[in-house]
Amino acid sequence: MAHYFTEYIAINGYGPVHTGARWFNDMVNVPFSSEPFVAGCLAYFLDNTLLKDSASRKDRGAHWWDKFRSFKSDSRSEEFYSLPFNLNKYFPSI
């Protein structure tokens, strides 16, 4: 997809998304002409469409994040996320 966007811009002088608003065209054409962005979107999509069984959750590392889903579920969270110089008594965590 990134190659398609890059070639299209090189041939036509503008990207495949060609509306009346140049700012919108650039906002869509520039990211999709970047190979890392397209690869990241594809990886995100494939990662979130996997089956939700325990083996795939373990392969994705999701089981490790379960205990950190809620701030209050782990006693170490308060210590880890506290502000320096004891500022957390003035700005308490949620």
C-alpha cells in the first residue's frame, strides 16, 4: 500500500486522496505513503483479530498485562507511579 501511494504521488503530483482540502489530503496521504505506518496498522489489525483463546493470549503477551489493567489491583502500582518529592499527596492518583 505504501508503494502504491508513493508511485501515485510521483506520477500524478498528488496522492490518491484528492479532495478540495489540501490539509486533509496531506493528513491521509502522508502516513499511508510510509511503510512503517502501514506495517504498524496491519500488525495492529492482525494482532487484534486473533482468536481469544489462552494460547493466542499468551503468544501476544496479553496475559502479562491483565494484572496491570486496573491501578488498584496491584499493590506495587502506588509505589511505581507515585510522583517524586512526595508530590502525590498534593496530586493524588485516580
